[in-house]
Amino acid sequence: MKLSAILPILSERIICVILLVMGLSTPGQTEITSLDSANIDNILNNAGVSLVNFYADWCRFSQMLHPIFEEASNIAREEFPDMKQVVFARVDCDQHSDIAQRYRISKYPTLKLFRNGMMMKREYRGQRSVAAIAEFIRQQQVDPVKEIQSSEELKTVDRSKRTIIGYFEKKDSDNYHTFEKVSNILRDDCVFLAVFGQVSESERFLGDNVIFKPMGESVPDMVYLGSLANFDLTYAWAQDKCVPLVREITFENGEELTEEGIPFLILFHLKEDNESLEKFQREVARQLISEKGSINFLHADCDKFRHPLLHIQKTPADCPVIAIDSFRHMYVFPDYKDLDIPGKLKQFVLDLHSGKLHREFHHGPDPTDSTPGQEDVGGDVASRPPESSFQKLAPSETRYTILSRGRDEL
């Protein structure tokens, strides 16, 4: 074949490769919406599900994601052609830093999920492949509400899971649409069941009704007393019931929790030790409710998190153990048996915020105060507090371009 015949073919292929690498595509092949301050609210508010890519052109991970994101968008558009169902969108964070700040973007690329304009707490952290992103969108389209067909079926509700049950006269109603919207947002936190018509009559003596069934056979149900016509009120109630004050940390959600950027107060306990967990939950609710937002209350399986325990010179045999991880150092609550002493756990947290824990680890106990279990700590040990262990679960620099943000010295 003559060179003159080969060149056009090569040129076309080279152009396609360049377009792929740059994250561009030929007209008509993709429908990714570029968001700016003028259109972002209108587009997101009018879409059931939106997946938004927050990127920077200079970030190599962003560059690598562009063609993958676009191809996943093509697949989603074929399967869900209604633009009100699914939208793939992107934000150039260099051009629109106000939007990046609004959504607290701390790394590139960040894929955030929105439902009817509301940003979901859990962003997409799965595999960066066309198949994985397309499957993620499919899962978001699955109805999170299971319809109950009989009163007998209600007796089989799994009490090992947090469950919200709605009793409605009919499915095509404003009350149910509110319930459905709430269930879509909290689908990862609660099981949602709905009962309609005659099967629901016994629970609708004052109209449509919603109840929460906590975990545990003997725990009483809680009834929603607000108006189902008020989405904000209904959502706030459901979120309070579905998202526990003390959450479990796992290797699956560790990155997400770490990225919230606030210290951890962690109970390490054996998986079967529910008594210690319930005691910890009770004391956190009693002593630390005012600290919510300044520290994350978590519990962890001792066997799964042996490595952090070793950092503080503990093993699963020592559990239950309470510790704080400030993302710089780890500090151990002196004695678990003191947990129910009024104010003891709260003082431990306040000592973190005041810098006392950090100061005493470096310089020994304050002259006017001694902390049980630390009086005899030698100078060498006191100057070397255990380093943070959970910081290693934070977003990886082999996957993201991390924006530098200063941390305090706690």
C-alpha cells in the first residue's frame, strides 16, 4: 500500500487517540453538561440523579478519568434517555473555584452524587472504569422502597437493621412522594418499606403514618409526628433515626470518614461484645452530644483493626479500649472502667481540644494535674506519642491530587 493511502488512516487514528487522552470526543458521542454558577442549581435540581466530576485540567488523574467518565455517560444515556432521570456533569474547579469551595472539594478528581439537587454525603469512590461507573448509576436507579403485600409479611421485618415503614392510603400521593424522596437519600442507611391500601388501614387511623423500627427485638417503635407534606422535617427526622450517633468504621468507609477531617473517638471492641458498645453509645449520647460535629464517634472491630491497636500497645485481648485519633497522634482513654463516671469521657475529649493530651505526651503531666496511668511515663516515651493510624485510610496520592490543607497540632 502506498504511503499516500496510509497517511489519512493514520491521521484519523492519531486524532482519535489525542481526543481520548485529552478527554474530548466528537460531537454527538457524549452529553456531559459543563456546570457554572449560572446553570448549576437549575440542572441539578431538575435531575433525579446527577454524577458530577469536579476536576482540574492540570491534574493527571483528572485527565485519565475524562474518557472513562464520558464513555460511562454514553452508556447511561442509552439506558436512561430521560434527562430528568440521570445527568452526567462536570465542573472545572480552576475556572469555577466558587463552586469547588461550595462543595468543599479537597482533591481531584472528585465524583459527587446529587439527588434532586441535594448532594449526597457519600461520593463515588469505586473503581475508575466505564463498567464500574455505569453499574453505580444503575444501582442508583433501583427503587429503595420495598412494597409490603400482607400483614404477615410485616411480622418478618429484620430487626437487625434500622427500618422505616410508611403506611399510605395510595401510592400516587404527595405524602408517598415525600417518603420516596427521603428513602432515595438515605437508602444506604436504612431499610425502607411501604404498605398501601387495605393492608395499611390498621396503622392509618389518623391518616398516612410513618414509623421507625430500631435495631433489636425489644426496642420500641418510634412514630413520626410531623407533617409528611414537609420534606425538610420528614428528612431531618429520618436522618436522625437512620444515621447513628456512633458509627462503625470499616475498611470500606474509612476513607470517607477520614476525609470529614475531624478527629475520631473510637471504641475498639470484640465483634460479639454488644454490652460494651451499648455502654459506649449511652455515654456518648449522655456526655458528648454537644461535641457532635467536632469529633466523630466510632466503633471498630478489634480483630479487624489490630494494627491501630498495636500502635497504642494494645491487642484484642485488651478490648474494650477507647482511644482518640487526631490524625496526628493517638491517645488512649486511661481506663475503660471509668467510662460511666460522669464527665470523664467528656473531659477526655475536651483535653484533646485544649491541647492538653498533646502537651502531656510531649512534656509529661501538667504540674498541677496528673492523669491516671501517665504519672510514671518516662521522658523518652512521653516525647513520642503514637502516630495516627487511621490517617493512612485517607484518600491516596496514587489516586487523587490532594489539595494541601493545614491541620492543627492536636
